[in-house]
Amino acid sequence: MKSMFTMTGQVINVYITPKGMNRKTQEEYGGDDKVQIMGDIPLDNGQSRKELIEIRTSEPHTFEKLIGKPVSLPISFYAPTKGTVIYFMPKGHTVAQMTS
């Protein structure tokens, strides 16, 4: 299955979110592999602005080799709460290094 959305940008960082414990529910959270990608958001006036997007991934080692390089990758996303968007690369998909 193909992803409907594709993101292009430069890989800036790869990290693991800190783990913690929800005091009310006693559920553990965190420990997710994330990659930060800087991309251009086009504006109505023909210019663009830079935005840093964090994407959850199951392939952090692939992205670590691409830090500083331009990439293209399929993404999916959902909004669990108002004002929050979670981006992720669907499992089974791959990231492609772009040529400059």
C-alpha cells in the first residue's frame, strides 16, 4: 500500500524520546524513535518558510546515515488532540536520499 503523502527535506537529527510514567494511570510512555526533518512550507506570496517536523520511525539507523542530507519519504499522520499532529513513516516504507 502506498502512502498518500510524501515529505521532502533535510534530515537534521535522530533521537529517542525519554521514557516516563503517567502518575494517574501508571502507564509508561516515551521511548519512541524520532527523526527531525527540516523542510520548506510554500507561502501564498511565492516565498517559503522553514519548518522542523518530527516523525516517528521504526528505522532510526537508516536516518542516522542520512543526517545532513536531503530525503524524500512517505508519511502518515493523525491528530489525537486539538492542536497536536503526530507524523510517522508507515512500516514497510523506505526513505530515499535525493540528489542535490
